[in-house]
Amino acid sequence: MSNRYYAVCGILDIGGKILFVRHTYGSAKDRILIPGGYVKEGEIPTAAVKREFYEETGVIADAESVFSVQFRKEQWIIVFKLKYISGEPVSDGYENSEVLLLTPEEAVKRNDITNMSRAILNAYINDPCNTLAKGHYNSISLKGEDFEIFGV
């Protein structure tokens, strides 16, 4: 089950260009944005962003750091910086009608980019390495569980 309260999206650089999709519904209809979506019940955010990228673009990518977090009263969104693993970017033909690869500088100048994606990309242009790197630890009390932790 998905929810609208917890969402993820990601910055994926493929050969110096960032992956975008053209959205087909809602307030972002016909606009470009960085791919993402809702976190399913029982799913951790890094798994959700990997799943969303694959479902929407056919690309396999792993979260390597947290770039930013957006908070609103009714929702939070984690923006990951992703590492490209494999796959050729293609539209899913459902949630998006097009996949684009643009430099961050090209993207922020476009009239059809969402305001959130523009803000994220402007910050990325200013300092692409300003992230919280991904780490892991094992719980003492919860034997056998590996936890992801960012910035530590």
C-alpha cells in the first residue's frame, strides 16, 4: 500500500546529464521533474527510490546519499543523490510521457520544469557534493538487522 505522506525522488547523473521525466497527471502534468514517488507501507526510502526509478524509467540506480529533505505539514520528501547502475532510460508511458537527459544548467532555464526540481537543481549546481553520505550499522538489541544511516 502506498501513501501520500512519505515520498522520495532522486538526482541521477548519467554522463554529466540529469535524468528527468515529463509527468502525465496532477499539478505537474506536462512538466518535467526528477523521478520519484511514494514510499509503500513497510518499505524503506532507499528501496522506494530504487523501485520508482526502475518503474518510471527502466533505469537501475542506488541511493548513495541524501541531498535534501523537503517538509510540508502533510508530507515529507527525501531527495537522494543516486548512483547509476544500468539500464537505458525509457518512458513508462503511463506516469510519464517522456524521459529527458539534461545538464543541470539547461534544466533550470526551462519553463516546463517544476519549481521543486528547479530549487533542487540550483542547489546541486552550487554544490553537488553537499550531501549526507550513506552508512550502515547493526543493532545490538535487534540481532541480525542492518540499518541505513545517513551523515554518520
